[in-house]
Amino acid sequence: MLTPSHARVRDVNELPVLEAAVRAAGRAVQRLRREGFETRMKKADNPVTAADLEANRILKEELLGAYPGDGWLSEETRDDRARLASRRVWIVDPIDGTKEFVTGLPEYSVSVALVDDGRALAGAVLNPAQETLVICARGDGVRRNGKLVRAERKLGERPVVLASRSEISRGEFKAFEARAEIRAVGSIAWKLALIACGDADATFSLGPKNEWDIAAGALLVEEAGGRATDRNREPFLFNRENTLVHGIVAVTPQAETRVWSLITSA
């Protein structure tokens, strides 16, 4: 079982609330995974399940219940532009990797970030199927199930790059296969958490992403000593009117030069 980690981090008021909320959402997700759930398609190849909606409900109730003055941006809530006037905003993907959740592949996650004036202040990515929580507050390092981790890894002959199955199947990583070891992993938030933990050298997705896909994971990578930027090497600013960002590239320090060489030469 997961054990609470907030007792081993600095006194950040939001972090215990964030941890409790994502754990509660994760329990609900796993309960519905066991008991069954309804699924519908928001659009082609984009499912939403009763578990997404229940996790969203729990997160909103817990987080805005504790901080009622904060804004809210979630994949599963109709966007309220009033958030643009809020300095602090919770950016949420109740289940990142819904397709993996539906098929039972344990590579989906609950992803939540707290953004203050456009910058992520705290973030958590929970993989409920693997009982793994990766969490941080800005300036205090990253913890996986309570233990400090770093985005550090000895670079081998070919960097290990995590990629989505859909991008691989579309041939988007074909150009990189000769110079990198491409591994298929589901949720982008979970991939970013794995980079923060030093379990791979890089992950990148060069097409548009939504803020809720990457806000928590990008902070985890940065706080663990890695680098996370958009495809133009620009840092992220969140709670924008247009929630789409220009892709994401997340790397360990050891792999940064080689991975960017891969991307720019493709």
C-alpha cells in the first residue's frame, strides 16, 4: 500500500491536501476499474469514462473545498474563463491515459498541478494501478512514494525515449529508432513522472498538448533536476486563454544535448 509522504516534505500547506485528493481520486478510479464503468466517446478515438468523471468530481470537491478562491481548469469540466482572473489555478487531468485505463494497461495516471501566476507551484502524478505517487512542491525536490528521486541516469549508447503507442503506430518515431531506444508508455503525465524518477532519459511529444496533460509532470521533471520545455525550447506558462502548448520535450541533464540533436536532425 502507498504510505503518506507529506510528513517528509517541507511545510507546504497545499501539498497534504493535494496528496489526499489525488489518492482519493485514485481509489475511486481503481474501484470502478474493478467493478465496471460506462464509456462514451467525446470524439473519435477520445473516450471518457465514468471513472474520469468521478475522479474529476472528487478532485474538484477536495481541492476547491480547501481553497475556494482558486481557479479550476480540468479536461473533464467545461472551461470557465473566470480562471483567467485567478492568480492560483488547479490544472487537472482526472485520468491521463483513459485508453489505457479502458484496456486495463497499468499506464494511466491522475495528474494535478497548482499554478501560481502562470508557474506550477506543486504537482502530483499518481499511477493508481501501480500504487505509485510522484509529488513535489517547487523548490523542495521530488518524492516517489516518499523517497527523494532525481532525473539522473547514466546515458547509454542510445538514449531511452518514452513515446506513446499512438505516435509510434503513426510512424512519428520512425526517424529516431536508429539512434534511440523507443519504449511505448501510455499517459504523458506518467511518462514525465518516469523521467523525473530517472527511469528513462527522455520523453517528447512534438504535436500540440493541453495544459492539463503536462502541467504537473513538467514541474516534476524540473524539480528533479531535468528540463521540460515546449518544442521551441521555451518554458511553460500555464492558465492561458488558449490551453494548447507547442508540444513537450523532457530530458535528463545527461541526455539533453543528444536528444535535442535527435529532434532537430529528424
